[in-house]
Amino acid sequence: MMSLQEKVFLCLCVSFATFRTVYSINCYQCSGTDSNDPFQCNEFLENDVDLLPVDCATIHNAQYCIKHVGRYEGGISTKRYCSSLDLGNYCNYVQQPGDKLEYRTCIFTYVLNSNFIISTRKARIMHSASCMRTTVCKKRLIRHF
């Protein structure tokens, strides 16, 4: 028969064997259509916004930060969110039925080690001044971060 001390030790061993280290990323998460903070979620983050990266732990297997710029959900704006999928980097020109104008809509995917995922406010300010990426959209040169 096992002593109480042995049972406790066995339970602790089993418990620690089942624990795994879990890492999560932090991404800027916002929507330009948010009426509470209407000017916090722009295509380019400037020094005057109060937006801070948010933990993506609520998204299963989140590995990417997504920036969606252009037309979505019936409006035109910027949306930033966490994703478990790599959506790539591309732009499309879309025209809704009845519209006379075409709208450029771009998706930018940022990975864990990119400059987009910042954990401190100081780093975010440095990031907005120094980080530029280049993507070709329909033979047009688009600069973004």
C-alpha cells in the first residue's frame, strides 16, 4: 500500500507530466468602425494612438497578426486581429453591385518574429518610424508596415 507522501508525489508527477508550456502572441486588435475609439485603428499606426498589443490567447493556435485594409463588412476601414491562418499578403480591387468606384482591399499577414508584433509602447513608437515593408499589388507599388 502506498503512503500518503507517495500518493502526493505520484499525483504531482502526473500533473506536471500533463502540463505543457503554452506561448501566445500579442497583436494590435482593433476595428476602424469602432464608435468608441474611431481614430485608433488606422492603416498606419502613429505615435498619437493609445492602441496597445493584446494577448491572442483566446484564438486557438494564433500565430499571425492580420491587418485588413479597405472594404470589409459593408464599410471601408482598417481591421487588425489575431489569426491561426496565414492569409498571405495581397490586394484586390473590388466593386460592389451598384458602385461606380473600385476599392482597393489589402490583407497583410505578420508572423511572430516580425516587427508588427510589439510588446511595449516604446517599441511600437520605434516601429512606426523605422519599419516599412513593400508589397506589389496589381503591378502598383504599395508601401505599408
